Amino acid sequence: MKALGIFEAKGDKDAMNLLNYGLGNLYYEIGKVNEAIKLYNKIDDPKLKADSYLMLAQSFHKEFFCLLIVI
């Protein structure tokens, strides 16, 4: 998160998009799906947008099945 602040201060959108995507993947892997969703939604780079949509779908899918297990 510290790196995001540094690149945000510099206005480096490419680095911010890449870091948001990478952090989103990390949060997804450790089960913090809601945090991952927030980060994927911040991505506006056309090259990463398709990948972020795929990860959003997987995140919602994972979140949905976790809810089913609880119910």
C-alpha cells in the first residue's frame, strides 16, 4: 500500500494500475475478496481492464460460494 501512495503522488497511472491489479490478486489469493474487488474496480488501463474483469468475476464467484457454505 505504501508503494501505491508513492506512485499516486507522482501521478504514475500505469504503475498504479499495475499495483492495484497485483494487490488485488494477492488479496484474492489470501481470501480477502472484498478488498480485491475494490482494487480491481480502480483499474482503468485498457490493457489490464479485461484481466481485471476476469478477476472480478472470479472474486464474485468465490464470494458467492463462501456465502453458500455459511448458509
